[in-house]
Amino acid sequence: MTLLVTGGTGFVMSVVARAWLDRDPQARAVILDRSGLDAAAEKHFAPVRDRLTVIAADVLDPKTWSATIDKQGITAIVHGATITPISRGSASEAKRQPEAEDPARIVDVNLMGTVRMLDWARARPEVKRFVYVSSGSVYRHNGPDWGGEPLPEDGYVAPLTLYGISKFASEMVTNRYADLFGLSAVSVRVASVYGPMDRATESRNFRHVPNRVAHMALAGETIRPNSLEPVGDYATSTDVAAAILARVRHDALHTVV
């Protein structure tokens, strides 16, 4: 099988692509990403580079990638191309609203990029599976109307940011395309992730807290948390990649995990 991974030069998606290639010495992967491989990605993919094709193109412009991808024999897609504009770091940094810097671009890439990829996939019967990578941002932080209780993952969604709104909208669009065109599609909601390949990139402007803390500790810097209140759980990027790839090979339709 040949797996297409959009956004595959970034954090979690690069781990997904590498895990796919590590599982089977005959497997191939194609990455579609506006950014090419940076130094970290080149090193990450070096052992499997002969089975990886990288296409540097904008997901919003199928004219720049459709014909090339048509030649790759794609059998499954993990669509993770996204813009992740989140304020992280010091208390002053947390007050920033990076969404305000280019809100239309966020909606275009995160929602219409999904539409462009679904349009490509629905016209190609050889594509057997479409996995849309969504986010825990579709949930409001404190649940429907209360705080201090577990967030119900099986129904309540109320995204407040353009990122979360565009992710939830893309989930619904993915489900509708599956209904209309018989596409085997599934969405996965990824929460906070740490681990290999966590770094700031063109489309993701931060590193998660475990990464920042580890680097500060190695540098001998003083760590001053803004709060000691727990706000959620972290999963490793390798575990998330394994979960996503399990959905690539699963036959169930219209599942959100």
C-alpha cells in the first residue's frame, strides 16, 4: 500500500509517515506539504528516504499536486495538513491571539484544504481509506456548563477558536462526503501530544510544554509555571501515530475516536 500523508513534514504527521514505512519494508509513503523537509525531517526520514516521495505544494491548489499524486498509486490518505495558531509560553504570550493575524488563511487551509483532498479522493476508487486528523479543540475546555468534571468525549462539542471550529466543520464535511460518495472515511481527535519531531514549523508556531520544559532543564534555566492546575493529558507522538495507522487499516465507517 502507498499512504498519502498531508502535512507530513510537521510534528505528528511526520511520525505517522515514518511509522507507516517502518512497519513494512515494501510500503511507500507520499508527503504533500507546503513546506519541504527541514533538517530535522531529513534526519528523521533518512533511513526510509528511498521509499518516501515529498511533494512541496499548497493543499488548496490541486493544480500543483493532483497530476503528480495520480502517478503514485495512493491507496489510503491521512489528511493532517493544517494551520495551528495557538498562543503558548509565558503569561504575556498566552494573551496573544495569533488567529487574528490571518483568520481567513486558517479557515481556508483547515476547512477548504480538507474539501480539496476529499474531492481528489472521491474520484479515485483505488483509495480505500480516508483518515481525517481532527483535534481535541472541538471540545470546550470545561464541558457544557460546568467545571472540574471530566469532559464528555462522546457528544459535547463547542469549539470557540477558528482552529477548533474549522476542525469540527471538516469532520462533518468528511462524514458527508462519505455518505455522498461511498468513501470509507473516519476522523480522529488528537489532544495534546509530545515526543519526537515536536518543533516549531511554518504552520505550527509552538512546541508543547513537555518539550519546552525538557529543553529548559537541559539548558539549566529556571522553570516558572503559570499555574500548577492540571489541564489535560498528553500522549506521545509515537502512540498517536500507531492509533491513526490502526484506523487506516480498519473497516468501520463514520467513526470518531
